Amino acid sequence: MGARLALLATLTLALMGCSQQGDGRDRDGAASPASPPSQRPGSGHLVTAITTQRAPVSAQHERPGTLRLRRLVRLYSQEEGRITALDVFEGDAVRQGQVLARIEDDLLRAELDKARATRAQEALDVERLADLTRRKAASEDELAQARTALAVAEAEVRLLQTRLDYTRVEAPFAGVITERLVEPGDFVTKKTHLLTLADPASLIAEVYVSELVLPQVALGDPVRLRIDALGGQPLAGTILRIHPTLSETSRQAPVEVRFERIPDGARAGQFIRAELTTAAVPRLLVPFRALRQDRDGQFVWIIGDDGTAVKRPVQSGLRIADDIEILTGLAPAEQVITRGFLGLTQGKAVTRAEPSEQAAVGTRR
């Protein structure tokens, strides 16, 4: 009986000890150690954040494009007739002034001979009437009419000579034939497209650049080019021309890039990639993952002065690697939340995680 009473007393003391420890105080009445921060009653929503700052940043932008010939001319017939000679083909190199095609000219030559004879006759009439006028045998009016007829005859000769010259189609500059659209023996009318001539030295790269990037590039800026069909080796170039108007649909403008040395095998129409480096300008960047989107537009979450989450509408700019530029809505030295969005609401108390706690927060969205 005594042994049972001793055992019951021991169990009663043990239960009393557990009850005292469960109320958060030890046997001496002191408060027990604090719970971990994530389990503290009243602790804020755990997030990670960065402090914004504005700093000079240069950006690199890769844009696709196409090789294009800057100097290209389509040669048309200016007289009608049968093609009597056409000795050049696609790919042929020609020199400036070389005759590329001939149109039959027999009829024009006959008309020119007739006009020259008429001019000679009119010149004789002027001489005869001038002599008669000096001897008062002809009037000044008759002499004036003869001189007018001579001027008309001379103009007719020049006109026919010009038309005769048009029967020979010459190369306006040295280049390469890219199109041959007629054959010897074909009858062509005026304004028939005969040949296309291009200058290989005028080969450029044409890329389309966004309106956001255009203010940061200028004529003469270096550009690195790659032609996938030629192995993708980097090629040096510079900006030759920036077009003044943008497409209304894409908000982009063509930018022409000149090669420092045109590579062998480069051809118009090939696909190229151009890497543009913009000048370093002050930008306010945040991690791209911090930028959110809803029906009202873009926004970020920031930590307000009172330690609560604040939804801040913003306007974004360029995407630079893993960051994005914020144009409006943020100022330097603000705390932008980058992780811990799950369950985050306007006005909710938040706690900025310490470095050792960021791994746990990183699993949240």
C-alpha cells in the first residue's frame, strides 16, 4: 500500500512540472526562450527585397536583320525595238560605261541621216538669204524665218541622236548583274525592265530597332555582326544610317549597318544578327521577377515606411539581362519586394528576410 502511494505522488509532481513548462515559463517564473522569427506571434509576411538605386548602365541588344544592297539600279529600255545584242548574264561583273544591251536602230539612223540633210539645206538657205539681204534683194523677215528653220533642223538632229544613243544600254557604274529579264530577239517597248545591276561594295545589314533603344544609339557607333550562313563569326561594323520614321505597328525603325570589311560569300538576302551596345546612361533597375502584371497594368510591391506591403503602379523600359528598367513609379532608395508574393496583399505587414532566411522565402511565389 505504501509503495502505491509513493508512485502516485511521483506522477503528480511530474504532471505539475509539465504544466508549468507548457505556459511559457520555467520553474523560477522566467519567460521561456522566444520562438523562431517565422513562428513569432504577430510577425509579418516574410519577403525578400532590394533597395533601388540609379546607376549608369550600358546595354547590349541583339537584333535580327537582313543583308541588303544599298546601291542597286533597274535598267529599262527608253526606245522600242528588237533586242539585237545582250551578252551579260546574272553574276557577270561589268565596268562603268560598258554596253550591256543593244536595240535595233536602223530606222533611227535613217531618220537621223534625213534630219542632218535637212539641217544642211537650211544652213545653205540662211547663207543665201544673208547674202541677198546684204544686197537688199531679200527682207530681214525672210532671213529670220530661215534661221528659225535651221534651229528647228538642228534640234531635230539632236533629238534623233539622243534617241539613237538610247538604243545602247550602258552600265551606270561598275557592278554585278543580278537580273536578266529579256533575251536577244525579243521585241521590247519603252520602259521595259531589261536588267538589274548592283554594286557589291554597297552591301549593308539592315536591322529594326525599338523606339526604346533608338535614343541610345548614334551614327558611327560600333556594331558586332554575325552571319549564320558563314559560320557566325563576329564581324565589325558601324551604324551608317538611322531612318527617321517608325513603323506604326511594331514601333521600330530601320537601322543600316556598314561592314568594316565585307566578308567573302556574303550575299544580299542572308540572315544576320546585329549586337548593338548602347551608351551608359543612368537607369533604375529592378529584378525582372519583381515586375508584376494585372488588368490595370504593370506594378511592383514595395515595403512602405510602416512595414506594410504597398502596390505601386510602374512603367517599365528596357529588359537588360535579368533586370528591367523602371521609367516611372519608383524612386531611388525604395525597398522593392522580389520574392514572397504568395498571399501578399495591400497593407499586409511584411518582414524583410535576412540573408540566411532567403532560401526559404525563395521557394515561395
